[in-house]
Amino acid sequence: MERQRIRPAVASDVPAVKTVTDAAYRPYVARIGVVPQPMEADHAANVAAGKVFVTNGPGEDVAGLVVVEARPDHLFLDSIAVHPDAHGTGVGRRLLRFVDAHARALGLPEVRLYTNAMMWENQEIYPKYGYEVVERRVDGPYDRVHYRKRLL
């Protein structure tokens, strides 16, 4: 199905990338007491660098996205965002599968990510997709739980 296609974001997607990211992360602002880093990212620069991949939900609008960065020994999943209107439609699951496939295509043996310790929903989700906790560490104003998923 066309709506399930995940593709590299292009410059014209930048407003949608910002909209989806803000909608996905806004509910956490009050809970964690700071603006989550993905909301402050330079979306245009990330898109231009080829780090952003988007997918549509029902209809033509961008419903979800991932921001990834290939590193020498792993693929770093910097951000995954699903618009609240698309929750429960499989968008997040498709994006996580894409991240695994992308890492494998690049010959990278694992995916790493972190989430804020106050985003407990994520701490329930990631283990279901094969991620294991590596450590919990405070980075500036962010209390983060670091994960990895070995692929090979």
C-alpha cells in the first residue's frame, strides 16, 4: 500500500516534520519540565543531511517520521515521532521495522537510542521491539534511559 511507504524526507516536508514532531513531543513538556530536544532540532538541516524518513498515515499527510544517524558501529535513532491522530494505526511499528532494516542495509550491527526517563510509555514500548536498557544517565537537563538493539 502506498500509504505505508517510508521515504527520505525532502525540503517540502520540513513543515510537516516540525508539525508531527511538535505534536508528538508537546505532551511531555509539562511532565519533564523542559522542551524535549527533538522539538528544538534543526529540521531543515536534518532533512538536507538525509537523516529524516517520513511515512504517511491514512490520507496523504505525514503521520510519522524517524531521524537517524549512521555512526561507525551503530545506527543512532535520534527521534521517532508519530502524530497523535495516527496513534494505534501501526505507523510507529512500521517506522521501528524500517530503522532495523536501514541499519542492516548499512551493515551496522545495532541500533541505539535514548528516551527521557519521564517518558515511561516509551520504556514499555522499546523492550517489546527487542531493545535492552544499557544505562540511565543525566545529560544536562535530561534524565535519559539509553537502549540498544543488536541486529547481527
